[in-house]
Amino acid sequence: MVELNLFHFRDRNTFLNRTHPLAKTVALLIFSTLMARSDLGRIVVILVLFCLVALSINMPLGSYRREVRFFVVMATIIGVARAIGAESWQDPATAVLRFAAIVLMGLLFADTTAPDDISRAIGSLLAPLPGIHGYRIGATLELTLSTIPLLFDVAFQVSQARQARCESSWHHPVRRIVSFGTAVFTLLLERAEDLEAALRSRNFNADAKRDTMALGYRDGILVAASAGIAVAVVLIT
């Protein structure tokens, strides 16, 4: 079966791919803080900015149409929930667009950052601190991030298998949802066992010291640009 591309790292020669994971993490924190209390105008500006960045790195947004249905459903639920009792249409619209901007920001980060690079960056940052197992924390984070695309892959494969068997979506919907969740959970456990076996065969050591990327001028540009854009958005809007 064809696996999904959502939240999968793509190794390419782009500016974001070559920047340090910690610099991108700082940029995420800047924009997350900005969006936390932004109004509709600021959210629109940020979302447009993220869309331009996605287009500039040739992110295959068109291939995500099938995969983003889950987020469309979530955005609809958020919008309806916020619309109940809202004084104006701007409140639910802001909530929906903020959710879309957060998802796109996560896609940009996952698309340009390998989980292994994140692990090495976090590990080397925390390792010098006394009493903290920095490389173990980094390895745990790497495995956690790796399960996100795995979950989407498994759910897609189960869905495709059921469509191939011509199962009806409306015949016993509750039973079908329970059966679907059980199948996804079972297949996810099997994938996890395969991953554990692969790690054991490679003598994986979570506490092993890892080399990391060196900070460079691109990282300073990214952080400075993110902070400058955030300030500009606040001043202009």
C-alpha cells in the first residue's frame, strides 16, 4: 500500500532543511506565542506567510488532499463549538484559521527537520546539564515524533483495506468505528514491535553520545527574521 507523506521528513536542499533544529524550534515558539492572542487579521497574515513559505520550498500541498480530511473535520468541530454563543463570526473564524496555521506550521517543521537531527540537537543541548540524561531525552523525542507519521500511515492503510473490501461507511457506523479503531491500534502495535526489533538488532543505546549540527549564519537569519516578522505583524495589524 502507498504510505502517506503527511508529517514525513523530505531530504532536500532548501534553506529550512539546512537550518539547525533548535533555530527552527525557536521560530516555532515565536510564532506560537504570537498566534496565542492574535486577532483575525494577524492570523490571516501569519497563515498567508506560512503558505508562501510552503510554496517556496515546493511542499506538495496538493498531495495532502486526502490526508488532511482529519484536520478538516477537527477544524469544523472547532468552528461549530466556537460559533455557539459567539458574539460575532470573527471568533469562530479566528479559531479555525489559527488551527490551520498551527497545522501548517507543524507540517513545515516536520517536512524540513529529520527526527534524528532533533534528537541530536536536544541531546547535545541537555547533556551538559547535571542530573539530566540529555541524549536519552533526545532519543525518546525522536521515537515519539516518528510515531506521528506512523499513526497516519496505519490509519490510511486500514481505511484503504476496508474500501477494497467494499465495506459500507453507513452500515452499523458505531460498530464500524470501534472495529476501525481496534484495527488501527493492532496494526500500530505490530509496527511498534517491528521498530523495537530493528532497534535491538542495531544495538540501539538511548544514552549514547551523538554528534550534532553546528549553528551557522542561517540559524541567526531564521531567528532574526522570525522575530522581525512577529514584531512587524504586531505593529502593522
